Amino acid sequence: MTMPNFIIIGAGKSGTTALYRYLEQHPQVYMSPVKETNFFALEGETVDFRDPSAPQRINSWSVTRLEDYEALFDGVSDEIALGEASPLYLYDAQAPGRIRHHVPGAKLVAVLRNPAERAHSAFTHLVRDGLEPYADFGRALAEEDRRVADHWSWIWHYKRMGFYHEQLKRYFDTFDREQISVYLYEDLKSDPANVAGDIFRRLGVDPQFRPDTSVRFNRSGIPKSKAIHSFLMTSSPLKAPFKRFIPTRLRKRMVADLRNKNLREPPRLSPEMRLRLTEAYRDDVLKLQDLIQRDLKGWLEP
């Protein structure tokens, strides 16, 4: 039975896709071919999220059976570090206990982003993919409680996902502190190679390896052409020849680059909404900076 020995637990829209892509380049690292397995959040459950994207997305790709989860690591050969990345784990209350049960010695990696900006980025991500019914962020936030009650999946929990202290504390209460590595989105964005190198060192693989960090993965934005964006995002028979002749990693890089070129910057978070969210998160941020021993006062500035 092969299981991961490290897990990227979140947070969503904080660079976890980019980090997954960087780590999988290392020859001593094996990453699950399914990026968001969600196994430790949804083990044994019938996945029945009811948001606009659920049937084609989270309901279809989530792994809920142990034997299916183990099968994701059948491709392991002589890699040292075996991992997966599911941002739902930080947010989900059951995930820490399930991780502790199945892989108690696993190393855990979290990347945290200014929660107001993270919420807005999740919103623009769904606007990008045509999955957010409202173009106004404030209107979408007003719908959050109803959506949670109606069992929409976690990415629509814009505000709730930003209370990192209460989420991360569950892990600090469950695992030894030495098992948990916490980075800030600002660090990953400004010096991704250094963050990747530090993680390599913590995982016991060659820390001198430098991944290609030149492409931005899972970038939010507004498509210049909806048709091009839809083609790049969905399966199509026209893509079959490329899958046969172009290696998977190179193909993913090419698609990410094409998607980025088709995106323009989304509208910025308004000062009024930033202030409103910042005040909602203030107490949690102050507790969080004590928990992780990082200065987060910049997150509280207007």
C-alpha cells in the first residue's frame, strides 16, 4: 500500500496549483496525477455538491474510496517524496483527523493569502469560467449563506474560507508543529524558486533543484475570447493528436501559457469591499500571526 508522505492542504486561490506544478518537476518527487483528490475531506461520502459546476467538476474528480486513492500512487518508482494537493483540506473540519488516521507522519504544507484578496480571486476565477451568476462581488457575497445551505461546493464559500486561524489551528492541535510548514502567498509570488527549494529541503529531496517557475498557473482574469477559453478548458476530440505527441507536462505548460495570453486583468477589489472584509477578518488575522509567528499587519491595512 502506497500513500503520500506530504500533502499541500491549501489555501484555495493561494498558489497551490503553481506549487503543485513546481514540485512535480523534481525527479525525486511524485505528485498524484489528480491534483485535487479531496480524499481526506470526502472519504466514504457520496459527493453531491449542487453548484453550477459540480456535475462536471468536483463531483466527478473527487476520490472517496481508499482503494481508489491508493491507486493514484501506483506510478511511484524510486521517488522519495510522495504528495498531493487539495486546498479543501485546510477548510474542511474532518480532514485533519482523517489525515492523522491514514498518514500520521505526513508533512503538511500550507500557503496563505490575504483573505480579502483570496475571496475576490475565487470570485474572479469563477467569473472567468462562466460559473458565477453575478458580475458584482458584493452581490455574490450576499448569496454566500444561501449557497452554503444549498450545498454549493467550497470554492463559492468566498468569505468563510478566509478564516485561516480557526482552520490552521485544527492542524496544530492534531499534528506536531514540526510537520507543518506555512508560507505566505507573497513569498511564493515574489520568489517561487526559494519557496520550492525550502519545501524540497523539508521533504528530504535535493534542495538545489530549481523548477521552471516562469508560467503562471490557474491565473484569474477575464477572457478576451470566451470561445478560446472554453476550448482550452474543456475536452475536445481536436486535442487528441496533441495528447499523443506532446508530453503531458509540456502540454500543460503550453495550455497555461495560451490561457494566460487570452486573459486580461479582472476588476480590482474595491476599497469599500476591501475594508469591509478586512474588518471581518481582523481578529482572526491577529490570532493567526501569533500562531504562525509571521507579521501579517499588511493584511489589515486599507
